[in-house]
Amino acid sequence: MPPFLAYDDSGLQNPQNSHTPLLLIHGHPFDRTMWYPQVAAFAPARRVVAPDLRGYGASPVTPGSTPLSRFAADIEELLDTLGVRSCVLAGLSMGGQIAMECYDRLGPARVRGLVLADTFPDPETPEGREARNAMADRLLREGMRGYADEVLEKMVAPDAHPDVKTHVHRMMTATNPEGAAAALRGRAERPDYRPLLASATVPALIVVGADDEYTPVSDAEAMHALLPDATLRIIDKASHMPNLEQPDDFNRALGEFLARVDEQFAIPDK
């Protein structure tokens, strides 16, 4: 049976490859193409898997509400289908929260490291829950374009490269409103991941854009303080999507972290 999710599976897949596989989890309301600079940089040497989450990109849409636990179950199914026994999970924004949920579900035997970019572990506030549900209603009523126009220069810095702006805007407007709304409703009910992070036994990399308004540097610093083994990297001249805005700096931080994980878990894997 084919996997539920659409995905790219790139890079070296030799069972004797000692480089830890990398799975990239996109944010809302984007798709797997947001990771193209990372796939290009890391797939030559290691296996890199980048799925479209349920309701996004080319993956099927499930109307209603999609909790983070459902996204994590989809990721687990994909890993099983592809025969990936363990990997580093990297997620941005909502993708970072899905990575936390995956770690809770799969544990350190399967998740060798966490890359948490422009995200935060706190549960939703009552005000935030109301706002997310109201936005879900709006997207179903109006579609994605008005929202995309409003938030583009918060997702990326106003002086970001025009090609980056075009790519981000295109991802947002191409997203199915039903999928986006379902994710917003599910995310509004997310649990508190802070105790999970405080007890994590795998290394973590925290990355944040210096000018991010959605998840500011203070959120990243608080998350860094929670984790027993974490590195914090602040990416200058970037907002909420430093992997696209400043890919060289982001890839440098990610590459150093992956090298450390490879050294720590120098065991051949698929």
C-alpha cells in the first residue's frame, strides 16, 4: 500500500551509509518545496525525506480538524513505509511542534536529533485558540490569497530576495483552505511540550530568525534553556523562514549539527 503522504525521497540510500537520514517537516501554510535549499545541500551525502503534510501540497485533504498527533502518525507511517529506522527530525513553526509530537511518539531510539526552527513548545492560550478557530473560518470563507497578502512580509523579511517572496506567497496561495483550516483547528488544541523537551535525551538544534515576529528570539532562548543538550543559532537578516531567507547560514548550522549526530550515532542505517 503506498504511503498516504506525497513526499520527496532524495540522496544516498545505501544501507551502509553512516550519515543519519534527515526528515524535514514544513510549516503552515506551506509545502515540502520550502525545504529545497536543504535538500539540495544535504541529499548528495545522506538520505533526505521531505513530505507534504496531510492537507498541504500534493497530499490528500482531510476536512474538519487535524491534531498534531495525526500529523505525527502520518510521519511514523511514512518512515515505516520507507524503511527508515531512525533519523534526525527537522521542523519549522508548526513543523517544529509536529517534530516534538513525533519525538513523544517515537522516542530517542528512532529520533536521533531534533531541529526546531522558529517554533515554540507552549500550549495554546484561550485567546490563541479563539484566534486560530476564527482564522480557520475565514480561510474557508475567503480562501488563502487575502491572508497570504497580509502575512507575507511577516513570514519573510521585507527586504528578502524577490524570488523568496514569490515562492513563499505561491506556497500559501496554493494551499487548500480546507487543509489549512483543519490544521489550525487541530493546532489550537495542542498540548504543552515543555515537560517533554525538559526530559529529552537527544541533541537538539534551535534555530530562529533574528527578526521573527511570530516566534521571537526570546521564545527560542526559553526553549534552549529547557533542553538538556541544545545549541541555539540566531540567523541574522531573517524572519520566520530563515531556511529560505538565509539558506547558507541555516545550512551551516544544520550541517554542523548533523555532523555531530553522525559522530554520536556512527551506526550504518537506511
